[in-house]
Amino acid sequence: MVVRFDSLLPLQHRRDPNLGKAHNALEERTLMSMPERQSKKSNHKLLLPLYIVALLLILALYGTSHAKTVPAVGTVAPDFTLNSQNGTPVSLKDFRGKWVVLYFYPKDFTSGCTLEAHNFQRDLAQYAARNAVILGVSVQDANSHQKFCAKEGLNFKLLADIRKNVSSTYGSVMDLGVIKLSARHTFLIRPDGVIAREYMKVDPKNHSEQVLTALSELQQK
């Protein structure tokens, strides 16, 4: 006769055979789910860079672009002094008596900013014929601007707003959380220093033509 050891124990200490089955089933499910959990962790690691890229794109589209209120059309454009790509200081007031196309852009060497700059350069003679100058502003330093101008053959002034003060004054800072860049905004300023037009939604592809058309309309008044 075989006597089970647990049958000799008091009733409250005896092991329920069903508990053993439940324990085995739980252990089996745990072992089966381990590869599945590891697979999910791997998938999350693979997807993390995609999440980061998507977040940056969302921030770029909807990030804060008005650190301060944009100066209104009809008001005097705030004066400033910034270094150009040559390292020489340039002030807005230096251009009184001329029309000024003051355009803010996010970053040297990026596709949209390069296209926008190329089109302004292409149309430079037309701006000169209309007594207008182009001033580009971004937060990169003068050295970056100099390299950008040299590579892309740009002959107008790019100004280094490294402290972001001017971009902020013109309500043209794009806050991406990890970095702040100038937003793609343009201000068309009359010879008397008053803002005649402003562009908060700029398409780099046709923006120069848009500004030239506005110049022609304003100069006929």
C-alpha cells in the first residue's frame, strides 16, 4: 500500500491537487508569454525613433511660432543690429529710403530655406529695380551664413540672430522644445520704416514672386 505523505498532514496543511494543476498552467502561460513580451519590447525599441521623428514633425508644424506678438501692419518695424555673413554689423535703419524684404527662415542648408534663398537671389535684379533690398535672418551664426552663401551663391545679406532676440521681437521664433529656430515669416517694410505687408504662411517655392507682386502693387499707389 502506498501512503501519500501529504495525507498524513493535518487537513489545513494538505495540498489541494487542483492547486498543482493551476500552478502548472500558470507556469506554462508565463513561459509561453515570455517570447511574446520580448517581441513587444523589441517592437517598441524599433518604433521609438519613429515616434521621436513624428513628434518633431508635429512640433515643427504646430510649435509655438509667436514668442511675442507680431508687429502689426502699419506700425514702424522694430530696429535692430545683427552681424551679417561677413561679420559686419547691419542695422535696419541703414536702409531707410529703400524697401526692405525682411525674411526669417529656420536653418541654413535645409531644402526649403535653400529654395527660398535661391529664388530671392534669382530675382535680385528685379528687387534692385524696385529700390528694394533682401535681408535674411536666422539663428545660425555668421560663419554658418558665410558657408551657406558661398555654397549657394547668395549675394544678399544673411543676419545672425544667435540670441534669438530679433526673431522674438518680430514674433518669429519657432519653439520645438529641444531647439528654437526662426519661423518662416516675411515682413515687407516701406522706405519710411513702416510695415506694409507681412507673411505668416510662406511657401518657399513661390514666395519671391508673391513679394515682387506686392511691391509692384504698393509702388503704384
